[in-house]
Amino acid sequence: MSNLVNISMAIVNWPDFAKGLVDADKRSLQFMRQELSRSLKRLRKRFINEQLKGPPGIKATGRLSKGKNVFTYVKGSTHKDLEGFIGISRLLNIHEKGATIVPRQTGERLYIKRRGKGAPMGGTIVATAKQIVIPKRLHFQTLVATESPAILVRVGQAGERGVQVALTQALKKTVKKI
């Protein structure tokens, strides 16, 4: 003799609960996108404050100090293709990796000019040099690499929170009609 037990379950107001399951997927993606965007903006702001406002990075002025050359964006319309990007411009990339600037022709010198009024090439010559060495002084890639795992954890937690919110709302609608 077998010990089989028949269990049946009736879900009252199934359409509302099924809609809640669909909403859970959408809400989860929405929460994940929001958290990813916020985290990348926090990382951008931290980089600007730590690296562009003085040592150990560079003492930037104008557009650089405001972070106009640091960009973030989030794209993706499903969980599979959700991506977040953070990057720096070519100008900041030179300070990230370092560079040596030399004249086009051998034997010539580079002229360092003070900015002046008028044409962009205007100004007075203040120095000449055989080459200009820009050292590695920004640590953008290191900062991104160290912060990425924590960002991914927060994004995952935000996805779980989105599912909980959607299912709680669906359950409230289902129970309300009983």
C-alpha cells in the first residue's frame, strides 16, 4: 500500500497574483538599474574628489575639477543585457597611464606657452623643453576594480528588494479581494 496524499490548492484571484509575478520582473530590473546608476555616480564623485582635487592625483581646474571628463551611464532593457559604464576622457587617460611628449622632428624643441587672450595659439612663450614627461598620477582603474564587487552586491540586493516589493503588492491585492 502506498502512502500517497493528494494535495490540491486553489488560488483565489489568480490573475492579480500572476500580474504580480510579471511586475516582479519589471520592478526588479528597475531597482537594479537605479542602484547601478546611483553606485556609478557615487564612484564618479569619489574619483573626482580624491584624484582631481589635488594630491595624490592632479590639481585640476575648470572643467576637469568639475568632473566633466568622467562619464557614467547604464543601459539594458533586460536582466541579461544590463550594463553600467564608467570611464574617463583621453585627457585624463594620459594622466592615468602616463605619457612622454616629444617634438615631431628630432633636434627641435617644444614651446610651452602661457595662455593669453586672443587666438588659441596665442600667449607668451615661458619655456622650451626637449620633451615633457607626464607621470602616472591617477588611479582610476584601481578604484573601479576595488569598488566593483561591492557595487555588484548592492545591485543584486536591489533586485531582490524589487521582487519583494512587487510580490508584497500583488499579495495585498489578492488578499484584499477575498
